[in-house]
Amino acid sequence: MAFNSYILLFFALVAAHFRCGLTNSPYSHPHFAGNRSVIVHLMQWKFVDIAAECERFLGPFGYGGIQLSPVNEHAVLGNRPWYELYQPVSYRIISRSGNEAEFKDMVHRCNKAGVRIYVDAVLNHMTGAQEGSGTAGSHYNGNSMQYPGVPFGPNDFHGHESCPTSDLEIHNYDNAQEARNCRLSGLRDLKQSSEYVRTKQAEFLNKLIDAGVAGFRFDASKHMWPGDLEAIYGKLHSLNTAYFPSNSKPFVYHEVIYYGGNGIKSSEYTRLGRAIEFHYYRELANVLRHHNQLKWLKTFGQNWSMVPSDDALVMVDSHDMQRGHTGTLGLNINFFEPKLLKVATAFMLAWPYGVTRVMSSYHWNQKIQNGHDVNDWMGPPSDSHGNILSVKPNADLTCNKEWVCEHRWRQIHNMVAFRNIAGSEPVTHWWDNGDYEIACSRGNKAFIALNLQPGQTLHRTLQTGLPKGEYCDLVTGNLKDGKCTGSTVHVDQSGNAEITINSSSDDDFVAIHVHAKH
Ligand code: QV4
Ligand code: CA
């Protein structure tokens, strides 16, 4: 190689290094298989059901990965509320969803089906103030801070030496010392500056990594010091080479609830992986509830005080939000308002920002009193012994009445395909009516139009950017054996199509892509 070539190579390597170093962290890659791009949170599903779902639905329908509910031993509370999951008792893999053997079988079968597994890891704390037995039978005492199943004892927890509040509770979430060294709702706060605590937590994460998971949601990241997390990362294995290229780092996305201001910022965590961008769901809900015009979404993303796209994980709904444990009931969008959830999810999946996550819920009887859901504690569908019921999908893809399975709704799974096909194509041919009607293309791969103008029908010729042909509208139907079961959109020679959407019909958007052309 000539000297000049060496110089060029040197500069190319330096440039590549800076690109990786400056944009996103090695922990921000979700390791999806192929062009897959969407995560679904299957809240409290049994591991055996998840394995079957990977093979019969998620794999074939193009989902990229699953967020599990916490998998380690947790407290067993009286009426079995869902939130007992967020009170760890040990790091043994036994939860209400299944045991370690079932977990491993699920991870293997999902990876084989092209679907990645991400575990919700609760590392900030152990249980609340009660005493009892966990899901693996380990005894614990939250009052004396004894967790023999790990084992952890009182010296492994923050106390008055590091937490500045007199009752050891967090009162000011904006004060880093307090938010990270005091207790979140009374939950015993682990001293992650301790080498022993770090080692135990890394052992747990490594057990999951070795089983083949692709990464983690880090619960309550805001309440853990970035430096402590970094030290734990330093002890982690690379992902299992049976499924991933060698030296792959786990994907990590951090739960940091940040809406601006001087408190703990999402950007403190983006060198350690992605941040769940909470501005996203809130701004989108504001728009879809007519507090802000749809046309403004043209710049949705970093311009809206969000972290860069490559640092973000986004959602419309979450297990906390649908119960009002985060955000505000009445603003948050979820399956209790299916039409709104469909259009919100459609926009999210059509829009090139962040890694996207779809919520898949179970039913409970929501009962709102004074802005709160008094039934927000209700656990998953279960029998009289507390065993979680299986999910038994119907032939039309919907689920039995206990499980909502939003991820199986036609409008949602078809938009998952839309996102996979749109890939990294840019937004083109943006059109809006200056108010609540918008449309855009993703290069020459896909096109979407939304009409949220109250009482108005959108009826006009729009540029789709797509090749000439007959396209099946994925919102009203599917392409089956070369025939569209819903309405068809005709795209002419120059890429134009006549689009009609009545905002008061069940479906207030139209979406087409090049793989559903007939
Ligand atoms: C109660 C009182 C406290 C008191 C304590 C005394 O409310 O004031 O100090 O008793 O011991 C449950 C109960 C809660 C109870 C607590 C301890 O609901 O009333 O405190 O247990 O016994 C979930 C639920 C919580 C639940 C927790 C543990 O949402 O209600 O608490 O699990 O079972 C902030 C954080 C963010 C957090 C969000 C909810 O920054 O990190 O609040 N989100 C994540 C999870 C969430 C989970 C936790 C964190 C905790 O997404 O689901 O909380 O792991 O914004
Ligand atoms: Ca903490």
C-alpha cells in the first residue's frame, strides 16, 4: 500500500471511531434479526406461551423482540398485584411466568424464530418493608433488610450515611443524591457502589446473557448512578455466540422519566445505551387529543427536546402508563381507547425515530375515581390457585378475552411490517392541510395518510412516492392469495393516488407499502 493510502486509511479509521464514539453507545444496538424493528412488551405472559407466540406469530409477522416482565424471584403479595414483580427477593430465575428451564427453552425458541428477548432488570432495590417468602420460596425480611436468597444483608443497602432525607424516602426526584441513594416508595435501596453488590448483579445479568438474551430494560435507571452501572457493565459477558456475532454487547434501555428541567436528564444515560424517551408519548398524546395540531409532527424528534433518534426507545403506552403510575390517566393512550391507540401506534411505527416498543396487555376492570384507577393493582388473569392463565389465540388472530394482544390487531401488526419495509428510508412527500390532516412517504417503499380533522372527510390526490400499481390498504384489510380483503389504493404512473379518509370512521388512516401490491 502506498504511503498516501496509509494516511487515508488512518483518517478513515479516526473518523469511524469518532462517529461511533459520538453518536451512540455500544449498548444501544438492539441486535434485531434481518430488517425487524419492533419490540413488544408481553406483560406477565407465561414463558411457555411466549415460546409458542414466537413460533406461531411474532416470528412470521416480523416482530423484532420481546420485553419480558421481570424474571427473577420476587415478593408474593396478598392479592397478587402485578407490581409484586418489581420487588426482587433473589436473582434466581423463578417468577409467576415460569422457571429457569422454561425461560431457557423460550429464549432458544424465540431466537430460532428470529425474535430477540430483553429482560426487565430490577437492580435498584429489593422489596418494600414487609416480610415473607418469594416466588422461589426464599424467605426475606424487608424490615431488617435480610435477603438470604442472594444473600444481601443490611450493609448492602443505602442508609443515613448516603441518603440525606430523615425517613430515607425520596421526596425530591430532581436531587441526584436523594433520588439515587434514598428509597423509591419504600423499596430497599441497594448500595451499588459496593463491589459485592455489583458482583451479584453482574452474575445475574451474565446468567441471562449466557442463556441467549439480547439485552435489558433497566428499571428505575434514574435512581442508579451512571458510574455504578458502568462498573457493572465492565463485568458483563458478550452476547451468546450461538445467536449473535462475537463481541456483541447487550442492548440496554434505561427507564429515566425526564420531561425537561434541571433534574436528572436522559442524556446522562445515553453513553450507557438508549433512554426511554418520555417526551415522545406525551407530545404524541397531546397531538392526538387535539391539544396540538397534527401538522407539527413534521419535525417530530430531536427538535422537540428529545434525545437523538439513535439514543431513544419510544412507546405510546406502557405497563405503568395504562395504570396511571406514570403520566396522566385521560392523556395516556391505551387499549381502553382502541381507535386512538391504533392511530397513535400507526404514526409511531411509520415515523423514523428511535427503537419502537408496542404494549401487549391483559384486561382488568378499570375503575376511575378522582383521576385514579382504584383497580390499578390487579394482576394477570389467573386461576383460583394464582396460576397465570394461558393465552389461547383465535383463528382470526385475536386473543381470548383475558388477554388484549394489541400486537395481534391487524392495524398494528400490519404497521410493524410497514416499519420493517420502510427501513432507513427518509420521510418524503410530506403533505398537510395546515391542521389535522397529514400524509407522507418513506422513500419509495411505503406511504401513510392520517385524518384527525373532526367531522371531515379527507378526499384528495396525494403523491405517494410509490411505483404504479394496486395497493392493499393495510388498515382495512390484508393481501391474501393475491386479493385484498380491504380497500385498494390505486397509484398512477406518476405516483399519485386518490385518498379518502373519513375521520369519524373506525379507521382514520390509510397505509400502504410495496410488499402489499397486487
Ligand atoms: C408504599 C407507600 C410508600 C411507603 C411504602 C412503605 O406508597 O410511600 O414508603 O409503602 O413501605 C408498591 C406500592 C407502593 C408501596 C411500595 C413499597 O404500589 O404503594 O409503597 O410497593 O411497598 C411498581 C409500581 C409501584 C410499586 C412498585 C413495587 O408502580 O406502585 O410500589 O412496583 O412493587 C418513578 C420512578 C420510576 C418508576 C415509576 C413508577 O422514577 O422508576 O415511579 N417506574 C419503575 C417501574 C414500575 C415499578 C418501579 C419502577 C419500581 O416501571 O412499574 O413500580 O421497581 O417515576
Ligand atoms: Ca438507588
